[in-house]
Amino acid sequence: MGIMDTLKAKLAPAREKVSDLAHHHGHKIEHGLDKAARTVDHRTKGKYSDKIESGTGKAKEALGRLTHKDDGTHKDDGTHKGGEGTPPPAS
């Protein structure tokens, strides 16, 4: 077992806990991201609006991946949408 495998195994419980917390409080996190984006945009007088919007969108995408919304994975079985891991149709 390599060092990366050992590290992944040790961090797995923490990742699951963070994922659960993000899943249960995702709406609060998104609200905080939006509020922070509005505040920064207001203080910079709109000068960086496009960058702020882009960064906020990326943060929300990351939150979605963390809470298993975007990638279609299921916590129990780890299946993916898109047919990966499914057998080919019988002919």
C-alpha cells in the first residue's frame, strides 16, 4: 500500500463527515456565498463583478460535488450516472 492509499484511507472518515455537514447545511452555505459575493461586489463598486460571479459559481459547483448532487454518486454504493461500470446490453 502506497503513501497516497494510506493517506486516502485516513482522510475518508473526515471527508464523509464534511460531506454530510455540507449536505445538511448546503442551503446555508450557498446563502453565505451569495451574501459574501454581494458584499465584495458592493465594496469594489462592481469592478470585479465577472470574477466574483465566476468564483461564486465555482464554489457552488464544488459544494455540489461535495454533497454528491452533481456527479450522481450515491453514498451507499458509489455508482455513477452515465453508465460507467454497467455491463453492455445483451445482444
